[in-house]
Amino acid sequence: MDRYEGSTALVTGAASGIGRAMAERLAEEGCAVVCADIDGEGAEDTAAQLLEKGSRASAIKLDVTDSTAIKEAIEKTIDEFGSFDVLMNNAGIAGGSWEDTIDINLSGVYYGLQHGCRVMAQRGGGSIVNTASVAGLNGLVGTTVTPEELLQGEGAVGTGAYTAAKHGVVGLTRQFAVTYGKLNVRVNAICPGYIVTPMTAPFREREGGTEFLESLHPIGRLGESEEIASAAAFLASSDASFITGIALPVDGGYTAR
Ligand SMILES: NC(=O)c1ccc[n+]([C@@H]2O[C@H](COP(=O)([O-])OP(=O)(O)OC[C@H]3O[C@@H](n4cnc5c(N)ncnc54)[C@H](O)[C@@H]3O)[C@@H](O)[C@H]2O)c1
């Protein structure tokens, strides 16, 4: 497929996991990709792989909690490749403090939407996909918290912050889709179930962890990054030209129950 021939994308969190798979998928479909991550070396590594395969790519060290840095990353994208058609607001953390989680997982997406929508609208349009989570639609079930931890009073902080941030991402997705619809900017979210990436390693590596997580998905297994990337690549493409403001579960049936 060459749905992205002549297009340019900025992908945050592109050093690892889902973001890396998004960068690879977009590049395979002809897109020039700016790989952005707070892990600058990891971003370089992803970009190097894309270049090796003959794609157009570059890397940038970017902290998504820095609004000005996001604005500059968008400008760099345009300077380098001459267009700015797709933004994947994907960078995120799990298991952090309330403050870090809200800063990165929610404010980081907000800054991307704020600058991304404006610049795309000025240039005639574009498409943004935010990586939310099934935790943007429902509460998470007993993965990170033991009853003992709950009794100590701190146990729900990580999941609470993550779920609040991801619900916020779904809200931002709807609001920016409504606000920018007539300016030809589409905004959607994907809501992955549990995916095999470094983020979920601590949960998978607990005794019985993988089996427990698998049991939450009616399909009976965890997802792969490429399965999230293909859904994101669909939503950002012209194949989804009449889709905006949705939060699409890509979750092996997790939210179907
Ligand atoms: N893995 C899952 O099961 C799962 C499920 C639902 C949603 N998600 C979401 O998918 C996204 C990607 O997660 P992943 O599983 O690929 O995790 P990952 O840890 O493999 O990758 C996350 C990337 O984000 C980068 N990052 C972290 N903070 C950053 C910051 N301040 N600025 C820029 N980059 C930063 C990290 O360096 C890393 O490369 C996240 O938003 C996550 O919440 C993941």
C-alpha cells in the first residue's frame, strides 16, 4: 500500500513499542517520518532502521511535556520534509506518579493537539491519532495493585493517574475533532488493550502475569505493536476520511465484556 506517498508524519514515543511500530508502518506506506522521543538515541535508532529500508526519516529528541519543543518539532518536520500531514501523539508512561502521568500522558497530548491542529488547519488539513488506552474507556482490573498495597493507601495512585489521563485523552480527541472538523483536521484515538511492549514487561513478568492479562482479552492473547500501528495507520489515512472524534478499541475484545 502507498496510502502515505508524499505525506509526512511526526510520531512521538517512536523509540520503542507502539510508536516504533507506527513509524515503521507509516514509512512502509511511503510516508516520511520524524521519529520523536525523550530517548534521543532510541529515536535515532528507529530513524536509522527506516533509512536503511530506503524510507525518508529523521530523528528528534523531544520531551512532550514541553509545549514549545512540540511546536518546534512540528516546524522542523515541515522544514525537513516540506509537509505535515499526520501526527501520532503516542508517547506515554505507566506506573508513574500522578504529576508525571498527567504531564506526559495528558498534557503532552494536549500540546500536540494544540500546535498540531493549528498548523494543519493553516496548511489545509491533516490527521491526528492519539494513543489512549482501554483505560480511557473503563477502569483497569487488578493488574498493578495488590490488596495489601491498597490497604497501605498508595496502591491505586498509578492506575488512577493512568486512567484519568487516558480518559482525558479521549475527551481531548472528541473536543479537538469537533473544533477543527470544518478546517479539515481529523482527530481520533486508539484504545489498545494490553500489548507486548517494554511498558507491559513488569506486569507480564510477575508470576502468572501474562496468563492473567491474556484472560482479560476474549481473543485469548495480548496484542502486538504492529496491530495497533495498522489501526492507527488506517485512522490517519484517507481510508478513514469520514471518521473523526472516535476512540477505537484495538483490544482483542477487552472492552466488549
Ligand atoms: N503497551 C500497552 O499495553 C499499552 C496499552 C494501552 C495504551 N498504551 C499506550 O501506548 C503508548 C505507547 O506505549 P508503549 O507500550 O509503546 O510503551 P513504551 O514504553 O515501549 O514506549 C513509550 C515511549 O514513550 C517515550 N516517552 C516517555 N516519556 C516521554 C516524554 N516525556 N516525551 C517523549 N517521549 C516519551 C519513551 O521513551 C518510550 O520510547 C503510550 O501512550 C501508552 O500509554 C500502551
